[in-house]
Amino acid sequence: MHRHFEGLDENFRFLILEVQNQIKATIEFLLAPTPGTYDKIINKDDYIDNLKNVIENTCFTTLSQTKLSPEQMKYLRAVHVISINLERIGDYCVNIAKQMGYLSSPRFLENFDYRESFLKIHQTVNDLLPTLHKANLSGALAICRMEAELDAMYKGNFDKIMIHLRIGRNVEDHITSLFIIRYLERIGDSLLNIGEALLFVIIGERIKIQQFQALQRNLTKSGLQGEVTDVDFQGIWGSRSGCRIARVEGKNAPQARDSIFKEGNLRKIRQEKVNLECWNEIFPGLVPRVFSYQEEGENASLLTEFLAGCTLDEAIFNPDEEILENALFIFEQTLQHIWEQTLNRYELPTNMMRQVGDRMSSILQVHPELMRPHLGIGRLDIPSAGELIKGCMDIETRYPAPFSVFIHGDFNINNVIYNHQNQKVYFIDLHRSQHADYVQDVSVFLVSNFRLPAFDPLSRGRINQTIASFYAFAKSFARAHDDPSFDIRLGLGVARSLYTSTRFELNRSFAHDMYNRGLFLMERLTEKSPEELARFSFPLEILNY
């Protein structure tokens, strides 16, 4: 792919990967239906929708604010059309999975030839990126022709179903099967649109309605005056969780309070509401207040207080050094107060390293090479990545957290807001908050700093300053509260975060750097005897880039 627009291209590649995943999961579900595979298909739909909308916003923003060449404008328009149709293919996969519940037996679908259609669809989506990258005219034509091939397959199955319907045999199952193969035919229509968009590039020649309705209900319930048309509704974050997040501002009522509208998976939004209320009960003013909450089917929406300020990563890049120093001081003092107020003195098992295994399929989808096999050089035995992970899991079982605190749960640096005028910090995105090991938050925060996409010496110096300050603060807290295994658990947590973060990084060099640092930490931990491990000191230099 030509690197016209770096951020846009990255989201576009992720969208293609996720739709490939959705197609593969749907094939697996039809062949062997399980609740786990069904949930995977349903839950992934929001993430695909969100990626499409982020791409759409980037396309229109770039078109309106940047002077572009005709070729760049064509490229943007094509990416926009392709993204819309990829999202539709994802939706059709969800619909197919839902239809399976109406069959008397999942095996009934074996009466029809659907596997070849799915295989062709998966291969066509797989060919999309190379075709765009190489401006391959024959590849684009092949994608266009796939619509006719899928139509022919649909016609054969349709004729077979109609014969059975005419004699009244298994009517309900045959109608359900017709719906399923009809969705395959509609995927062909989307592939035709994608192929035509590719041809446009090569030869030259939306918020959802239910989200508007959910916003209106939340505005009414919260007591805010006016209709949806009376407010500015602007998406402000792209989220890997699949939730849609936007800032809502009154256009005709400047005195009206600004708010944040969030809509997505029912379980996640409901849990965030519960956690926000819990945080506000323990520490009023630290997190946004909940103005209103609505549930609608499998989704929910939330209207919360807008908290003014900048994210902590923005403070790092602010040229005024006093802002960063103040932000870190207030942040650390606030966190110490939270930890001390919520500390429960009982041992707590942790499962940070298990999360590496849980995310391994996503890691290997983006970077298939990030799973080192068992190696040997002469007498030197080099354990595989899987062996290191298992060894670290064994270590983790021997070193439970000596106490728990109420943690953020997704403690990335951009989930902390700093208000310089009020000299306060706030937390956002709290659906994972729980009583757990504070080292989990510490490790996530440190690695989120390391991952910041800035590589000039001045910026990296300020990032390293933030990492060193926060580590010293957390280490001091561990000493003061009798936590002798802090460094061991931090090593495990940082190794876990470095390894799992590679699935979000398409820069191959940087992803490999994180992977190798994670392996280095795991090797340091697993090679030590129990006596040596008890004296383990976290090597902070591993987070200097």
C-alpha cells in the first residue's frame, strides 16, 4: 500500500484483518456451533463498525482540511467505499450466525453447498490489500467477478430449496437455510462494490440511526434540553473496545453542560456505569458523573459528564516542563490516596501471564512470527516463547499479591486527564475497574508510556522521565506497605503488556522490539533459582527506548 496517509492506512489494514477474522469465525461456527464462537462473532461486530467510522471520519477530515492531489482524493474515496462494504460483510456474518439458532439441527445446513462460497469470500478479502497495494487491474477485475460466481452458487442452492418447499418438506429449516445463503449472495454485492472502488483507483475513472435515537433518549432522561439537532455530536476517540464515543455540546445553549456519549456492547457499558457510580461513591469528583443510562437489546448507551483537561500523554509533549512536573506530582499523590484508602490486606492470586495465552491468536494474526520455537546452540538450550510463558505462569502462582486495591483496570496513559487550571487529575474508561493487584495498573501504565509514538530525543527523554518517576513512586509504595514481591510481579506484568501490545502495532520493527524485551524479561525471571528470584530487581532500563 502506498503510504499516503499513515494513520488511515493502519486502521484500514486492521479493518481488513478483523473482517477476515469474522469470516473465518463464521465458517467455524457453521461447521461446529459453540456459544464461545457465537459470542466472538457478535462482540467483534462493534469493533468493526468503530474502525469503519474512524476511517470515514479521517477521510472526510483529510478531504476538508488538506490540499490533495487528484490521485490522493481518489484513494481516499476508494478507501471510504471499501471500508463501508467491509463493514457490511461483517454485519452479514453476524446475521448468518443468528440464523443458525432457528435450524432444528445445525447439520441441516450440510444439505447445501455453502463452504465453497465462504472459501471464495475469504480468499477475495485476503486479496484486497495486495490488489490495492500493487494497483493490480486483473486482481480488481477478479474481485468484481466474484459477485457473479456467488450469484451462481446462490441460484443452485435456491433451486434445490424451492423443490423441497413445493412439496412441503422441512419448511422452517429450508426457509432458514434460504436466509443464510441469501446473505452469502449479498456479500457478493459488497465485493462488487469493493472491486469497482479498486478499479476507480487503478484506472482513474455515518452515525447509526439507533445511536441517534439512544442519544435523544439519554438527552431527555438527563434533563438536558433540546433535540439531537440542537447539539454538536463529534466522535473524539477510536476505541479498540468497540464502543462509540463522542462529545456532545449544546449549539444554542452555551450554558448547557457538555457531556460524553458512549454506546456499545451491553455488558461493557453496563459495567462502566456500575464502576463510575462506585468510583464516585468512594472518591467523588475523580471520575465523570453519570447523567443517564439506557439499554436497547444487546447494546447500551451512557451520557456522562465531560471532564475538561488534557490527557497525560499530551502533558508529556507540552513544551512547558512545569505542566508535566505538576501533572505527575498530582497524579502520583492522587493514586497513593486511592491505593491507601482501598487497600485490603489479604493475599490475591494474579493472572497477568495467562492473558498472554488468551491473546496469542490475535498477536499471531498481526505478527505470525512472534512465537519463538525451542532452539539450541551447541550445549546452550534456548526455551521457546511458549515455554517461557508457562514458566512465568508457574512463578506467578508462587507470588500472589499481598494485598488488593481498587484499580483502574485499563490504566493507559490516555485514560488519565489532567486539568492544569484546577490542579486535578481524573480517570476515564473504567469498565474494567475492580479490586486487584495494583501492579497490574503499574505495568500497563509503564508500557503505555513506552509505546507512545515519539522517537526524537527530547520526546523520549520526557517519556523516560515519566516512566522513572512513576516506577520510583510505585516502588516506594511497595516498600511502605510490605510488598517484597513487587519487582517480580512487575516483571511479569511488563512482560505481559509488552508481548500483548504487539497486536496493536503494525510497525514491524517496533513490534519486534517490544516482543524481544518481553522475552528478555521472561528469561531473566525463569532462569533464576528461588533464592535468586527473591532478590530480583526490575531492570527499569528495559523501558528506555
